[in-house]
Amino acid sequence: MVWLIRLASIAAALGFCFGVDMLARSGDALVIRLVTLAGLYVTLSVSLNLINGITGQFSIGHAAFYQVGAYTGGYISATYAKGLVPDKDPVMAAVYLIGFMIVGALAAGLAGFIVGLPSLRLKGDYLAIVTLGFGEIIRIVVQNTQQLGGSYGLNVTPKIQMIWLVWLLAIICIAVCRNLLKSAHGLPFLAVREDEIAASAMGVNLTKVKVTAFVIGSAFAGAAGALLANFEVFITPQTFNMDVSFIILTMVVLGGTGSITGSAIAGATLYYLPEKLRDMDPIKGSALVAAIVAAIATVATLKWLVDHFHGTKLKKAGGIVGTVIGGIIIQMILSKLLGGVKVLHDASFEASKLRMVIFAGTLIVLMLLRPQGLFAHHEFSWEWLIKTLKGIGAFVSGRKKQEAAS
């Protein structure tokens, strides 16, 4: 029975990956790129969550491992796969791409071992500084290595775009981290996160746990980098600057430090949404001001509900939904009223220039309302969903009985 469930899970995962591939290719080039990068960022956020959230370390140099995998896979591709034509031989192209992924993962895993081993005595801010410095060292070394294209960048040929493989890597990364948490092998990682001294006293090998977390997390980042190199065809050191590490770290924190589900959802959405804002029409000044006022009022009300409302969970949920709807209504009414002000009516702002401002504002709102992240340490499961639905059904049934009795 267990093997049937596992086979069904594998079949469902493959079906999902090929389904995403088909849907993405039915759109334009922008959709293909966004779906691909969203899948890569799922792998990056979940793999960093293994280091930061599950093991309790504080790494902010994940872009360095991403870069190591990208340049390793890209250089090998440009050197040994020049004659490959992916459209004519897709099977061989998939074999080559999987090989590039493995080599990129091995190179990044070795880099993770190099960083993790001497940093074992460091914690918190000190470890963060080491990983950040390592990221800058890698970027500067690549920038001054002419064999890798130097500061100009590296041309990667041939161009192999396999969206299904990108999402398959993301699912494998999620499965590895989930199985690690659900088995006895994951308990030492959680023990190190909670209390290193107590874990060591109970016989946990701190060196082995920390280095293993760094190696596994960096290996997945390296595999994602190899896929990026063959997808983009051209990579530069600026593709992996410090901002990328901070964006990945933000995904982990907002999704919930220690939550694989939260990291996966944040990785898929927090990259896709800002990029999608590039296609939005210009925003009127009146609409922008109205949105800011409505957002402040909504956040203040939601903060009060979260901190001071002591009613039932259903009533609190109803209050939250009502507050959000009220904020939307306020924005619409205020936008109409401010439209009469000539200065605001004539002013307009390109959404592409405001996208990072909107992104940063969203982060601030989420951290004010739920600083532990969307999922905190919790995970999505079918048991949780069934339990929630049963609870809602029992509540509705109870209300109907009360109404009938009265």
C-alpha cells in the first residue's frame, strides 16, 4: 500500500511538472520566463530554509551557491555541448541538462562544505557576515576571470529551456526537505535550531548536522543555477549580486522560517508578482494616494483585530475579511473624490517603476501583521485541510440546530 501511494505521488508530481510546462508554453515568452524563474526561486527559498529555518543558521549568501552552479553548468555547456540541437534531439538535450544540473550541484555543494566547515563556531550575525563575504568573493573572482567571461558575462550554448525539469527540481527539493522533517533523520536538525548546547549534550553531532545542511542547501541552489544558465543563455556576475540573496532570504522569512510550504509559496509568488507589475497600465496619482490611505487604515484595523480581539476564530476571520473589503471600498471612493484634484488627476506613475516600492510595502505590511511569517512553523497537509473543513461543517451544523431550536 505504501509503495502504491509513493508511485501515485511520483506520477502526480510528473503530471504537475508537464502540465505547468504545457500551460506556460501556451503563453508568450514573458510567461515562459516568469514561470521558469518562479520555479527556480521555489528551489532557492526551500533550500535556504533548510539552512536558516530548519537548522537555525543564518546565511545571507545563498546567491553565491546559485552563481557557482550557474557558471559551472554554463561553462561545461558552452565547452562540451556546442553541437547539440535541443529541438532536433530533445531526449539528449534533457540528458545533457540533467548532467549540467548534477555537476552544478556538486560544485555548489563543495562550496557549501568549504563555507560551512570553518564557520561552525559562528552563529547569528557573525555567520551571516561570513556567508555574505563569501558571496562577494565569488562574484569578484568570477568578474576577474576571463575564461568565465569576466565582467562582460558568459555566453551559454545551446539554449535548453525545459520548464518541466525546473519544477521537477523544485518538487524534489521540497520532497527531500519534507522527508527530512518527517523522519528521525530530521530531529537533529531541529534540535540544533532550538538549542545547540542541549542538542550536543544529547549526543547530536553539531559539525555533521550543520555541514550537511549547508551542503544539501547549496547543492540544490547550484542545480537551480545550472538550469538558469542554460535557460537565459547569457549570465553575468551582476545576475547574482547581493540583492538576490536578500530576496531569497525575504521569501524564507515571509513564508515562515522553518515552513517548507511557506517557502515554496513565497518563492513562487514573491518573484512572479513584482515582475508581472511591469505589464500594468500607468497608475493615476489619485488612485495611488487613495490606495496608500486605504492601506494604512486597513493595516491599522487588522493590527488591532489581531492583537486585541478576543472573540471566536470565526468571528475574527469575519472581521478580517470585512476589514479588507472595507479597505477596497474606501480606496475606490477616495480615488473618485481625489480625481477632482487637478494635480492628482494629471499625475501618473509607471507601474514598472513602482513595482519594487509595492513589493517593499507588501513586505512591511506582512511583517507588521504576522512577523512569524505566513505559515510560521506549520505545513500544509491533507489532514489539516480535512480537519479544518470538518470544523467548519460542525460549526455550520451547530448554528443551524440553534436556529431551529429558537
